Amino acid sequence: MKSTPDNALKTPDLNGLSTAEMVAVISNLQAQLAAKEDTLQNQQVQLKQHDETLRRRDNYIAILEELLRHKKIQQFAASSEKQPNQIPAVR
């Protein structure tokens, strides 16, 4: 046997309403819809801002990882006794 979920939308019986009552119900539903659309739009703006923050953070992390890689190469790469700024000895 199938049962309806507890959170299912329950549609009220609007058959016996007068025209004025029907207009009021429609106006109320339109106001609810407008409020939900505003909420959705605000959430979308927040989501875009969050995505931009994450994108900037990812770029910053990539730069730091590249700097770390470069420093490790500098530190552990083969080196010679000569430094690049030394004057070569004359033979």
C-alpha cells in the first residue's frame, strides 16, 4: 500500500471560494512566489561570491605550491662551489 509522504504538498479545496476570496488566495500565492524568488536570487548571489572566493583561494594555493616547488629545487638541486656573481679566476 502506498502512503503519501509527510512533506507532500497538500492542496486546499478551493471549490467553494468566492471570486474575491480566490483573488486573495492568488495574491497570497504570488507574494509567496515573489518572496521565494528573491530568496533564491540572494542565494545565487552568495553562491557566486563564494565561488569567486574559492577560485581566488585556489589560485593563491597554486602560486604558493609553485613557489614551494621552486624553493625545493633551489635547496636540493646540485650546486657548485662557484656562485654566479663570483669573478672567474684568470689562468
